[in-house]
Amino acid sequence: MKKNITKPVIFIGTGTCGLAAGAEETLKAINQYLENNNKQVEIVVVGCIGFCSAEPIVDIKMPDKNRVSYYQVTEDKVEDLLDNVFAGKLNMDNILGQFKNAEN
């Protein structure tokens, strides 16, 4: 992962467990949201991280912020989640945790 990102990055788990939990639909909903709202975001499709019961897992890394992980982000939760993220609010629904590092 690049240390100094200039635009948001969204990671979505699309391993077998993620796909079975609806990650493909979540990814479609994310792409549709970004298109509808004219957001420039890098999408990174990742595999399974081993926490299958939490899938679909979506991580969001905003510039100058910690990467935050959300669990069970089904397509019906995408709009509310991204509305909050782009408004600068930490959406506490379905929050799994964050990746802290020295750069943030």
C-alpha cells in the first residue's frame, strides 16, 4: 500500500467466502455509488483474510486517515456507509477496526 495516498482507496474482499456473502453485489453497489456521486476512488479487490463470518469486508483508506475495516457490508449498506465516509464521519455501524500507522 502506498504510504501517501492522494485519493480514497476502497478494499473489498472477494475470496470465495466474500463472494458467497454477497461481495460481488457489494462491489457493484460501490461502483454505482461512485459513478452516481462522481467520486474518484481507487478500488482494490483482495482475497480472503480468514475472517469468513465477517464477509463482505470493506476497508476504506481516506487520505491522511487510518484505514478502517467494516464487516458484513452488504449492498444495502453501501450508500449509508459511503455517504458518512465522504462527509468525514466515522460510520460506527459494522465497524471492525482500523489499521494505525506512523504516517497518520
